[in-house]
Amino acid sequence: MIDTLRLTAEAAKGLLDSREISGAELFAAYRAAIDDRDDELHCYLHLCDDPGGDGLPIALKDVIGTKGIPTTAGSKILEGYIPVYDSTVVERLKMHGLRILGKTNTDEFAMGSSTENSAYGPSHNPWDPSRVPGGSGGGSAAAVSAGLAPWALGSDTGGSIKQPSALCGNVGLRPTYGTVSRYGIVAFASSLDQVGPVARTVRDCAYLYSIIAGRDERDTTTVELPHPVELPQAAELRGLRVGVPKELNEAEGIEPGVSAAVRAAIAKLEELGAEVGECSLPLSVEHGMACYYLITPAEASSNLARYDGVRYGFRADADERLEMYERTRDEGFGDEPKRRIMVGTYALSAGYYDAYYGQAQKVRTVIKREHDALFETFDVLVSPTSPTVAFPLGARTADPIAMYLSDLLTIPSCMAGLPGLNVPCGLSEGLPVGLQLIGPQFSENTLFRIGHALELAVGFDPVPERLR
Amino acid sequence: MAIDREQLLKVAHLARLELREDEVERLGGQLNDILEAVSKVSELDLSDVPPTAHPLDVVNVWGEDEPRPCLPVDEALANAPEREGNFFKVPPGGAA
């Protein structure tokens, strides 16, 4: 009997390598878990048959293009779209023998923080199905937590890997911008979008990152990693300097239970030998949201221009071409992409460009400089990943700005192109709390090292209490 | 800065979105809330700060101009809502 709730990818690989279980048995065990629990959780939008082989199974967020397998990005406008090529990350997974279990739910075009913007209905949090799993990659995070996949890939623009990992109690990495190819990924905001791993342990997360990272000539924004990925071993942190930015740790809206769990984890980092000091990001947190919600809609309005009913996906009935474009886009997009397309189109239009988009790009420089300055003193910054634990379904759907604030703490470092790792650090009100570790560009190995040590010290049980 | 109904419809047309009446009302209010929130960027005097368009210091990645294999026509057209011969078929013109 394979207990998918407890099995790490590393342990599963050990069982496969020693031939204690076959690849077919392992795949079947995850399919059985999905049959058991996914009616309730709705993590998956599409399930795949076992392609055979002895590699580990994996779940993929449905923004990741997969040859011959539907890819909807959670949108009606891509209903029925079946890519004719694999994204680079999927090619790399297949080269390592990994087998796709299915495609996971996401807010439409990865725009959202709860999966409630999915055109195919929300996913549910395995710790409490009346609550959201976070978003946009809530399907991947919930699937890993509920034992419906050993690990998964997500994508992150302003927090879509880290925030759902925090809310579901697993480990998620938003890699340094440029380290993972976006070729074949449904684009949202190209100066921020990154693909990254979601896993149950930091070591699994690091291993999956090592498979997908590296330069791809088909995505010219990618670079070669300056040093190879190291699987973390050590459980001590002597010599590491940890900064605690005041604004990220004391922002209005951070729940007391979240704050307490993160503080306790920071104390553990100190016990493990790290030097901890307070620091400040005065403008990044105050202006990060406004900057993000100008730059990403502007880029989205451009990226989403391709959905016009001509070449793929949904097309509405119309007698004339212009009418066909406008009706296809009205019927095909949900409210959130429409809001962002409208804000972006407005912010880029003649007469407003300098005041909005141009100014936001300058704020972005300020955010980047503030972070760079802190990394002269600190190796890593810590804070809560999400201001709150998982919130009830429906709690923020009527108020877009309340939903946007879910990403208050993850957005600034994303704007600066920095990597961030979510590590579960405890419970509040019976729900997982995540801590984010933010490092300078290409510092993933440091994040893995600290995350691994913290994970061992905290001893967080990633299996949702109600499923134990 | 608030946008009125006329501006909203103009932006919707620029974005090729045919908004229904209920959407004009619902999205209009929300857009004004969002624009008010993002206008915060104008609080800072950043006249001396250069813009950041890309978070990494990489510039001009050149590739050799060599022909490479591309998608066969049938695959390129495989997802077409409507096809005629080797073309994507769309409804006729109409005013832009």
C-alpha cells in the first residue's frame, strides 16, 4: 500500500530505484488518491493516462503547454485548445522520465489569489474545503498537500507559487527571473512570469528546480545558472545573516497568528546559528502594490491581445470580423482578465503612459535598489508569505482590491526579479502559515539551505489534519 | 482620476472587448477603484530615476539567422476554429 499523503518525491524515487514498487503501481496510487479526494477538492482540470515508464509522476499548472493535452489557463477562451508542441519545461521533465498526472486548476490566466477566478470553478483547501487553496496556482498546491501528486509545477507573477504553498502548507519556489524557460507557457506579464516547483520538502523542491532550470535558446530572457543546484544537507546556519524587513513583517492586515508563527520560526533560525537583524524596505512595500497593478495589467493587455478567435481556442458567432473579435473576447474572458486588460489598455494609452506605466517602471527601479542595498548587509530576508491563513471561499470575490492585497508581501521581491521560497512554519487556527525567504538573484542554493534547516527544526507535518 | 462611461467604452473598443451593459456598470466602478489605488505611484518624485523594464542585466541576445524546422501546416492549423485550405478562415471585413 503506497501512502501518497506521506510519500516525498525523494522517497518515491528510492522505492522505484530499488524496484520495491513499479512505475505503474506508483502512478496508479496517485490516480486512486485523485479518485478518492478530487471530487471534493477540484485540484485537476484534466487527468492523463499513465504514459508508461518508471519515472515519478508530476502535476502541472494548466498554464503550462503540453503537447496533445488540453491547456486552458483556467479560461473559457482556451476551451478545447490542445497544444501541438511541448513547453521547454515539459520537454525537460520528460527527458528525466517524469510522467504527467494531469493539469491543475488556476485562476484564469494566473490572475488571482484563490482559484476563484477559474472559469472551471474553484479548488478547495485540503486543510478545510470551505476555504481557498490560494492562487493562482491553488490546484497544484492543493494537489501536493492532499497527496494527489508528489510534486508539481506552478507559475508565479506576483505570488502565485509562494502564496498557495503558504495556504496549503507546502514548499514552493519562485525562482530568480530568467532561470526557467517560459517557452510554451501561457503568458500573463512577461517581465515577471516565472515557472517554479511546488513540493512537500525543500529537498524535493530543489531537485525539481534542478531539472527545469537553465538557459533555453527559445526563451531569450533565460540565462545559464551561475552555479549548479545543490541539494541541501546541513541543519545549521552559522555565519548566515538574516534580515527582517519591518514593513513586510508589521504590515497592516497581518494576522496575529501568522505573525506569531513567523516570529517563532525566526527565533529557530537564530538557534540554528544565523545572525538576525531588523531592516527596512520603506518604499517597496508601500508602493509595490500600485506598481504591480500597473505593470502587470499593461503587459497582460498586450499578451492577451492574441486571443481573438482566429487561430485557436474559443470563437463566438458573428457575421463580421471586428464583431467576431469583440464578442469572442467578451464571452471568452472572465471578469478578472477583462479588468486587467482594461486597466492595462488605459494605462498604456496616449496621454496616460508617462503618468502610469512610465512612472510604475521607475518605482520598480526604486524597489530593486532598496532590495539590492539590503543584500549588502544580509544574505536573506524573511517575512510571512501571506498576511492571512487560507480565507473562506467567497470572502474576497466581490472586492478586487481586497483580493489584490493577498499578495502584498510577495509582490515587492517579484518586482525586483528575486527568488523566494515558501516554507511552512506552523499553524494558526488549525491552518498552515508560510514563511518566505527572499534572497539576491541566483541565491536559490542559500534559500534551499536555510529552508531545509528550518523545515527540520520546525518539524511541520504537511499532511492536512483532517486527512491524517 | 475617474473614467467616465464614454472613456470606458473607448478603452473597451481599443481592447476589442464588446462589454455588455451589466459589465459596463460593474466593471466601470471597479476600474475607478483600481485606478485610484494605482495612482499612488504618482506620489513619488522620480524624475531622476531610470525606468526598469526587465529585472536582469541582460541585453540584446542575438541568434544566427538560419532557417530551422517549423510547424507543419496541418499542425499549425490544428486548433483553428475554422479552416479553408491552408488558411485560417474568419468572417469578412467590417468597419475597424
